[in-house]
Amino acid sequence: MYKKHFFLAAMAFALPLTPVAAQELRLPIERSVAAVPVVPAASADLDSLKADCKELYSALRVYSDNALKTQQNSPEFMEASAAGQYLRGKLEQLGGCAGISDRVDAGGGQGGAVSSRVKRELNEVFGFYGAPAHRPPELRGVQVKAGYCQINYVKNSVPFLVQYDGFLKKGEIILTYDDGPGPFSGEVSASMKEGGAQALFFVLGRNMAGAAGKERIKAEAADGSFVGVHGYDHATVNDRPFTAYSQEKVISQLRQVAGMISGVTGKKPGFFRPPYGIISPDALKIAASELGLVPLGWTIDTLDWSTKDPETLFQNTIAMIKQPAGYRLLQHF
Ligand SMILES: [Zn+2]
């Protein structure tokens, strides 16, 4: 069980993040692909690459549409968002998809379809559609902290971290950026500093293995922003969620990344967000009690994986944060 003082410390750490007015939010939110190795296409394979891109993109459109028309944090929304994030990552790994998917993005898309091959892969990755053997029964509300966050088992008992924002005042938001550091990290943290605010960056160990990544998180911390743990990879080397690893492996990975952050910034990270928000309650509790990492989800997913058009993303995001109550926004590098 969590200790009470742990959460008091967590809240004290969370609250000094300065709220930002909605009008000041025009930040560089284009995604970067720096962390993902780009596979160049040999000309003989171009047709098959194009077919792969179209297949993935067609599925991405479906999950995009599903996410946009369902309630944030509902089981349908979480399934769509996790699938969409994964598919966008796949598209970016196929560097040659840029021309194809960008054109469809700009035109707003033509609907789509999920092929049986893509559906099979998504099931292998997340387990949404498979037999629920060896999984816990469907449960809602495994308490992490009352009124703060909890684990909900959604479709086929996949455990998602769900966040609440009751501690934020009306009009307050916390901006978070996942999957960095990347080439835009410095621009984001400098913009936040200029506005007298702080962001919270959930970083990947693989992106700070080199000198450039280390410099980037050093700059984020120097600008007054917070650096938290996302994982080493995202979360496995193949972008599977943490439920694909043993609990011991999850904890050792988180310990490694926390150590990397401390080593570079001189500050022990205080927050942790599992990739896709998917993690078992037991691993989450050990990360908190043994590593001192406060679990933090989000209340608004900006769906930045659903479009590559910055203006569309900006307008969608502003519309989301104009809704009542406080928010914590999820965005990606
Ligand atoms: Zn992520």
C-alpha cells in the first residue's frame, strides 16, 4: 500500500507547476522523428513500402476518428489512443511514408479500415482483442490515490492509468510532453521559461544515451521545467507496453532511467508516466514506493499522433483546454 506521506510529498511537488493561460500556448508542437531509426526504402521495395504505409495509415484514420468521437478516458478512447500512438510510431519508422501520410493529413483523411494483419499486430501488442486467459477480471478503479489517479482495466483487461485533476483550480493546466528529449525540447522549455511557466517532460532513456540527449534534458531542467521518467524504450524495444515485461524488468528499467536523469540534471526525478498509460497496478506501486516516482497520467490527450498538420493540432488543442476545469495535457515529441 502507498504511504500517506508519499502522496503529500507528491502533491507538494506537483502544485508549484505554474498554470499557463490558454492564449499563451502557441508552442512548437510538431512531432519529431529523431528518436526513431528511419529505414530508407530501396527503390525495388517502393511499391511494397507504399502499400504498407497506406495500410497503416488507413488504420490510423479509423482510430483517429474513434478517439475524436469518444469521451476522453473512456475504454473506447483509450483503446483508440493507444492503437493510434503505436501506428503513428510505425509510420514514422517507415521514413518513406512521410509524403503519403502528410498529404492525407492535410486533406483531412478519407476514412479508413483496419486490415486483419494490422488488427492481429495490435492484438499482439496490446492484447485488446485476444482471449483474456491469465488476465485479471474486468475491474474499474484500482485506487492509486483517491481523487488523484487509479488503474482501470479496460477492453480485455488491459490496465490503464487514469488521472483526475481535482487539485487544480479552474483555468489551471499542466503541460506535459512525452517521448523526448528531441530536437524541439529546447524550444519548448525556453518558451515555457519565457512565459514564466514550467513544463513536465517524460523522457526515454534511449533518447538521452548520447551527448545531444543529455544536453537537451540539462537545458530543460535549467529552464526550470521538470524531467520525469517515461521508460528506457517505449516501453519495450518494440513499442509494446510495460505489461509485456516482468515486473522486475519494468522496475530495473525505470531505476536506470531515473539514474540517468539524476546523473545529468543533478535532480532526482519525481514523476513517472508509463508509455500508453498501460502498466500493472503492482509495478506502479513498486515504482512509487521503491523509486519514489509519483505516477502521473493525463486528463486530456491532445491526439497529436492523429495529425501532422500543426494548425489543426493547435485549434483542436485550444478547443480541448477551453472546456471547464483544470487539465493536464499529453503531447509527444
Ligand atoms: Zn510515450
